[in-house]
Amino acid sequence: MQRSLRRIKHRIKRLVTSYMSPLGWAVTGLTIASLITFTILGWHELLAMAIVFACMMVAAILLSLGNTSFTATIDVSSRRVTVSDTVKVDIRIDNPGHTPTTSARGDLPIGDNHERFSIPILAAGQSRQTTVEFTAVSRAVLPIGPLSIRKGDPFGLVRHEKKLVDQINVFIHPQTVMLNTLNAGIPRDLEGQPSGEIVDDDLDFYGLREYEPGDDVRNVHWLSSAKTGTLMIRQYEATRRTDTALTISVNPDDYLSSDEFELAVSVHASIGVQCLLQNRPVTAHAGNEHAVPRNSTEFLDGCSAITPDINDDPNLAQTTLTHTPDSSFYYITVGRLKSIDEIKHMALALPRSATCVVLQTTIGQPRAIKRYSDFTLATVGSLDDLPIIMGVLA
């Protein structure tokens, strides 16, 4: 019963507000109030007000009439762009009916802005195309739409609005730079390449040795054992795999400016893209978002949605280890306001067997690399410094 009442209430509200604006309802109320008051007081001024208001409402209703049976499509030049790229949005309005349409106004939200354009009278089967261009000035997940048409009067009393096309998202990726091949990792882990370390169980066959007490009998090579008369055990060459954890601080208090934060996102994105191009498993951490992207495009889509969060945990290692405790590499990107004591405390929580690189963005400062016992600190003054820094670290 409650759900039914809510649906009825919603339908009544939509019916009341879909064709008449609050100003229109106010004018209607003033018209009725003026007539009632005139009958009581007999003031002709009130009658004149009622007539003027009534004429405005009648004119508004007549001006808002007409066929608005439009259909529309939106075509974006690219759903994924980089900062400073130009995006072209083609809007096609069609009249699929057998009667002409009336003129109307189109409204296309692009982020926080609205692109408004006029739609002329369209004959049966006629269409009109409008192109909107804009430059992607900042990294974001930019909503475009929904496209709607509006038909109403100049007074704003009566309106008819209809949604034609749903919202689509355009991913504005951060700027990135190409990096050289990153180092493969540490001896315990790698991308499936032989390491030179001989173990009893892996994928890459190496040779045979005599059986020793405690060996798994499933590794016995029976043909060789029958020939030699001694139990022979298979040996394998250990393979490695590099699991990489990428963490970025999204706390605005760690950065001197918004440009420095954007530089940090670009550094974070550049390293992630290179890891994924090398088929290295990556887990990305940004505030409360923890993702395992399948490819660089999916990773960059996630980078487009990174936003500052004042409630971000200052101990980035704690949240990183919760989701990726066994990574071989930890890349952590922070701002210049992150103190060295905080960075040292953060690095202490990471596994000693893993490699930790902290990249600190400081716009305008010279690039630098400083090695500590538990981590390496790299100062990144501009995005162009990153290939040089990563080349040295490799």
C-alpha cells in the first residue's frame, strides 16, 4: 500500500510539474485569488489583475502547443581523450512522424555547463544536425547528456520537456609519458622467465637428481629410475612474477596546488600503463578505490575518476597492504607536503622482501633520487623527469 501511494504521489507530482512551471502555478493562483477577492471587496484593480494574469496563461498555453515528437542521437568523436584534446559532439534531431513538428529548444548538459540550441520546424522525415565542440581542459569523467527538448512560452509559465537521449560518459585521461621497460622485479617473483634458481616444483623443467628422503614421489621420473636403478627426481628452474601495487595519495593536504596533484596522477598513470603493457599484474589504489585493471585503457579510465579526498588515510601502506600484501613492487606517489618522517613510517610497514619506490611530486624542483634502507625516494619536478628517473631505477 505504501509503495502504491508513493507511486501515485510521484505521478501526480510529475503531472503537476511537467507542463507548468512554479511561476505558472503562482500566476494561476494569483488569478484565482484576485477573482475571489474582487467578488468580496469589489475592487476593479483586482479584476484587472485577474484578467491580465488569465491572458498571460492563455497566451502561454497557446505558444507551448505543437508537435514535439522528435527523436535524436548523439555521436561523440571519441569516448576516451587526453587533456587538451578537442571533442566533437554531433547531435542529430529527426522527425519520424507524418506531420510537421513545432520549433523547440534543445538542451545538452556537458559537465556543469549546458549547451542550448534552437530546433526549427521539421517537416515529416526531415532532420537537423548540430555540432558542438569543446576542449578537454582537465582530467575527469565528463557526463554528456541527457539530451532534452523544451517547448514553452517566453514568460516561462508553461513548459513541456522531454528527454530524447540518455547520458553518456567521456573519459578524459591524464597526460602520460612513455617509459622504458621496467625492471623485472626481485628473485622471488617474475613474469614467467627462468631465474637460474633450481627448485623442486615449478613449470620450467631443468634436469634430474637422486631421490632424497622427504621428496614428493609425484616428481619421480620413473623411466630414468628404471634405467639407472635409482629413484630420480625431476628438478625445475624457478620462474618469477612481478605483482605491482600502485598507490596514490588523494589527500589535498599532501599537495601544494591542484597542478601538483595532477602531476601525481600523471606519474601514477604513466607507471601503471607501462606495467600493463609489459603484462605485469597491477593493483591500483586511490583513496577508497581499489582496482585490478585488465588493460591500460581500463586503468586510465580509473585514473580519470581520481578526485581529491580530505578523508584519505595518511598511512597509505596500511590500505595498500590490506588488498595487496604479497606484491613484489610498491610504487607510492605523494605530494611535496608529505614529510620524510611520514614516508619512512609508511615504508616500514611494507614487506622487506619487496621493492618500494616513493615518487614525490614537487613542481619546479630538480629531479633527484635518494636511497634509504627500506625504500627509494624519487623527486619528480615535471612529467618529463619520470622516464629519466625510472631509467636510473631500472
